[in-house]
Amino acid sequence: MQPTPPKRRPGRPKATGTPPTMGQILRTASQLFMEQGFEKVSLESVAQACGVTKASVYYYFSNKSVLFTECLLFVLKIAHDQTALIVNGPGTLRERLLEVARKHMRNAHIDFESMMREASLGLDEEQIDRIRDGEQALHRLLASVFQRAMDEGEIRHRDPMLLSHVFTAMMTVRNRKEIVNDLQTLEQTSSEIVQLLWDGLTPHK
């Protein structure tokens, strides 16, 4: 979800050149959080990456927890929308799941649950709930796709929400060097993941 810009305050900090937009800061900070996790990222490091003053970041985001929350909502919204385009597009369910896996596996970053555990002490309950709701939106999307495939007889009947969580959990292996390395590519791993899932969803001949 794109955050709503706060009410303007007087004395907006000025930076050299063109001042960054809220979206530019959000995109840069999102990348840093996804690559480094919560603890290693500071508002100062975000400012440096954007080429602006720390005050410029504070203008839009009052503290690190606010910035982190909006970044995760931003990333989750992108993931949801990109996944929706694939799973609601043409092709068999297996073909669409493979495309989702390929796209997801190309974006290697810190494990989501590890990052949330690390950040939990710095977030309030409302912030955690907002992030979890954004995460659940993606699971609800995948669950609806699995349910539709069950209704159409394409796959066996299983708990669709469980399948969604299993599928996304399987893709976290992208960060495991002993699995994804010079001997096995992301493409091969994506295919193996979908094959393992598919073997459990379709009747054996």
C-alpha cells in the first residue's frame, strides 16, 4: 500500500540538487531493509544511499519503525500485484506457479520471518498488524487460486491456505547456498519446488 504523505511541516530540509520524493526514499530504504535486515539499516544510511540529509528522510518518516513498516507494506504490495498478474493470467496452474517461483527466486533477500523477529521489539502492535495483513493479502490471493483449481478438478482438494504457506515457505531456499549455487541454478530450483508441490497435488497415474 502506498503510504499517505504526512501533513507538510514548515522548514522542509533542503538537499543538494533535486529534493527526493517520498517514493524515491521508500524504494531505496526498501531495498536496504530487504538486503540487510532491520538492525543494520539506519535513517542515516538511508539518507546516504539517497544522497540527501538525514533531515530529509525525517521529513517524511518520523522514525525507523515508521519507515520500516511503510517499506514492508510497499514491498508486499508489489509482490501481491506482480503475483496477481501471473496467477490470473494464461496457462495451466503448474505453469503459472512456475512463473511465480522463477520471479520470486530472482529476488533473493533476507528471510521475511527472520527480519520480522529482528524488528519486533522496535515495532508497535498496530505496525505489526499492518505488515501481517499485507503479508496475508498475498496468501489469500494464492489460496484463492488453489481453491479455484480444486473446484475445476485440476488438483486434489487440500487446505488452500496451507498450500499457499507451503508454496511460499519452499521458496525461501533461494537464500541457501548449499541449494542454490553454481551447480544448481535458480531456474532448476524453481522447477524442483513446483514439481515437489505438484506431486502432492495431482493423482499418481
